[in-house]
Amino acid sequence: MILVTGGAGYVGSHCVLELLKNAYDVLIFDNLSTGHIETVKTLKKFGNVEFIKGDLLDEKLIMNAVSGRNIDAVLHFAAYSQVGESVVNPQKYYINNVCGTLNLLKAILENDVKKIVFSSTAATYGNPKYVPIDENHPQEPINTYGRTKLFIEKIMDDYDKAYGLKSVRLRYFNVAGANSDGKIGEWHDPETHLIPNILKSTFGNRKTFEMFGDDYETKDGTCVRDYINVEDLAKAHFLALKYLENGGNTDFFNLGTKEGNTVKEVFSVCEQVVGKSIAVDIKPRRDGDTTILVADNTKAKKVLGWSPEKSLHDCIETAYNWEKILANKNPQK
Ligand code: UDP
């Protein structure tokens, strides 16, 4: 059985679905602070899923969850992930992300579970010194969120040396899209990400889409990001798990497409998918936004045998499909 912390959230739930498709039994441990019970119910239809509503800060609960079961490996997603909030309220982020992980690692090591795939981020690199960013790029995060993830990576290195914990840290770039069958998708409240915000603005009397800055030094003045499809990302987690099962050593990989798209390019694909022009309000730059972030994904391709298959258009099409489902669930938001 695989323990998936944060399995009711956006990336976690897509990874649970991938595990179920590959006949794994899954234990989801999630406090539902940002995840959704409806997502867990949907996942249960696709295989053997056990669910514990719990918080990693509850040391006893996670210890009992692991010791009472036959856990082979862990996929660890449970974390707060809003960059802006992390800077305003760092204590919330350090306690939840770092202390929560320490409790999780204690529980698994006491039960002799020594394989973990960790949801890390391109935010651990900070402002790029060069692009595309490879895994040797210095890790100098510029916000608390990125630092929590970097500290956890370092803790995992120490635990490998001392206790033999084998970890794979997957550093995501901009995750986008939804399950292609419309079963699950991105469901944040509040939503801060580009693609869902553009798409949400097209429903009824929603807020006009705000574009943060068109005076960057890029081909059209807007920031460049590397949008990686969430189903492609889920496949990478499955391959990382296989890598550890086959005796792989602790390692870390970028997950991105090696392609950059500007905000205006993304906006224009959204208009194509929605089939109409979308209103836009040009705003000043958003604090903390880096001009260009693109992944060098050569290492993940070579070592994990992973290859992203879906296009930006696929991401936006599936995201739109999901937004229509969400709009029906909750017409007010
Ligand atoms: N962005 C925007 N309007 C929004 C949300 C995002 O213009 O409502 C821009 C943002 O300034 C950045 C890009 O879209 O240049 C990607 O932002 P997102 O929050 O999706 O991901 P990030 O790169 O910050 O992790």
C-alpha cells in the first residue's frame, strides 16, 4: 500500500488516480484544508482507496496510520503552497510544511518505510541565473514557500545519510490542466493561477481576468512559464516510485516541458479553446514574479524514462472542461 499525504488536493489526486490505474492500493492522509472530500469519493470509484482525515501535525495520528498498515512507500504532497501567503505568514508555512514533514518522516522511519517521493518545486531555485534551469542550478529561493521545500529536501539528504531514507524530489514548474475524463481537476479557493483565472473569468458575472504586467523583457512583454500537464506529472510520480522500488538512490528531477509560453500566448490559447474573445485588465506587475522560468527536463527523461506528452492546448482544454463542471457545482464562485 502507498501512503499519499495530500491525496485530496490538485496534484496529489491526479497521482492517486495514476497509482490506482497501475493497481496500487492507496491510503490518502489529508486534513482537507485545501483538498476536497468529493475528490476522495471520486477516487474511491477507481480502486482500493482508504482515507484518513488527518493532519501531519498530529504526531500520534500519522504514527498510528503508518504502524497499523503495510506501507511500502510514500508520496508526500501535503503542504501549503501559496507563495504570497507564505511571505505574509511564514510561521504558518514553516510549522505546517516543515514540522508536518518531520512528523511524517519519523512515523515512516519507525516503521521501516524508506522510500519517499516528494513534491518539491522550481521555487527552490529562486531567480534564474540561466534558462532552461537544470538540476545543478543553485537553490536560492526568494520566498518562504520555496524555502520550506528546500529545507525539506536538505532534511531528506541528512536522513538518507543517517537512516537510509531514499527520496526522489520532483521539482515542478507550472502545473496545469485536469484529468482528461473530467473526473478531477484544479480546485483552489482562492484561485491564484493563470489558466484557471482566465477561464473562470468567462463564466457569467465573474471577475475580469487581470494580467499582471506587460512590460517585462520578453517577446511580448509578459512573463514566460513552463506549463506541465498534471497527467504527465502524475506519470512522473509513478516512474519515480518504480525507480525507488528498483533500488534507485536518492535523487531530484525537474518536471517541465522545456518549452516556455508567455502569459499572452496562454491567454490566446484560452480564447481559442473557449471560442470567444475574453476581456482583460492589464495590471501592474505582481510582487515576486520572475521574468522567465523554463525547465531543463533532460535528467528526468534520461533517468526516469519520462517524457511529457501533452500540449498547452491539452492543458487548457481539460482545464476548461473541469471549470465548467466546477461552475455547475458552485455557481456563486
Ligand atoms: N498571472 C496573471 N494573472 C493571474 C494569475 C497569474 O497575469 O490572475 C501571471 C503571473 O503574473 C505569472 C504567470 O501568470 O506571470 C503565472 O502565474 P501563476 O500564478 O499561474 O504561477 P507562478 O509562476 O506564479 O507559480
